[in-house]
Amino acid sequence: EIGEAQLGLRFSDDEFGCAKPSRKCSLEHERKLLEAAVATAKRDGKRLTIKPASGTPVTFIDWTVAATKSADGDDETHWYLGRMPGIGYERVEVQFGHDAPGDFLINPQSGKVAFVHNGADIAALSPDGKFLVTFNALNPPVSLRVAALDAAGPRLVLQCEAPDSPERMTPVFKGWHDATALDVVFEIGEQSKSMVRLATRLIRKADGWHLQAGDTA
């Protein structure tokens, strides 16, 4: 199994290299990315705006709701993380007060947006940055998705689902084999000698996606 740092959607603290979570440190590193982005990304206080080449600008607003005697507080904070490799999608991280963080991926031409809950899901870019696989290994039923980050995207190009079963099934991502194929091992059953491990490879070809399995039966 590969480590989280290798998956391709690192969190802002890792991207910025802050020794510890620090708003001052994050703002300084974000400022440099915004300067490099010229007119495509801009921060005005709590408002972060991404301007695609065509289409409507996308605005993210930081907010905080203070705690009261009868309710917990809540908040959302957004950070601009620059352009992704490959097709050059803009990336904005959102940090939630009561949930794992996620990323907004924004088409630089059309402004079309996809949300990736990469703080809770596995999220891994293909080596060329043109595809993103996501799935949640903890919450059944298993659902694995591949999105294309191309000029028409972000768009879903593959979704694989496994129905609920008495036997526990856990997907273990083994990485992109290359830009056209990814490897996943499915662990079926509980952690014991009786567990079955099924090695699979999903391959993108001209006529669509194909599944190879170590044990076809």
C-alpha cells in the first residue's frame, strides 16, 4: 500500500511546508501562489476568487459561526493551492470545522468544478495528471470512481460498485501502474488466515475500461 503523501493531492500544510498549522505561514505561501497566478486567482480578505478563461468566476468565502451554550461552532477556510500538473486545473482546499478537508478542482477554461473529499477518501492522480481515482475504504458499499481532468471535465468516466455483502470487502490502492492503468487489491473477509486477496488492474483502452483479475472465478 502506498503512503498518503504519494497520492497526489497533498494538504495545504504539506504543500506550503509550514512547520505546524499556522494561518500566517499559510497566507504567506498562498500569496506567492496568487502572485504567480496573475489574474486567474485573487484573494480579497475572506473571499478567494478563481477566474476561468471563459465562464463565471468561482468564489469561495471563509466563514465562522461562534459556539453558543446550546450549539457547537463551525467554520470553513479555503486555500489556493495553485495549478495541478497535466491539464492545469486550479485547486482550492477547503478545511471544515467538523469534517475532513477536501479539494475543489476547477477547469481553467470553463470554470466547471468538482469536489474531492480527499481527507476522507483515497484520491490519486494518474502519472500524467489527466485522471483522478477516488474511493472510500471505510464505508461500505465499495464505490470506486475515475474522473477525467481534461478540457471537457471534470467528468466521471468510470464507476465501479460492489453490493453490500455479509463478507467485509476492503479495497487497497496499490498505485497507478502507468498513465492508463491502476492497481487495486480487494481484501475479502476479516483479518485472518481465511481472508481472500483479489488483485485487480483497471486498464483504459480505446474502447473503454477493462478489468483484469488475478483470479477471474
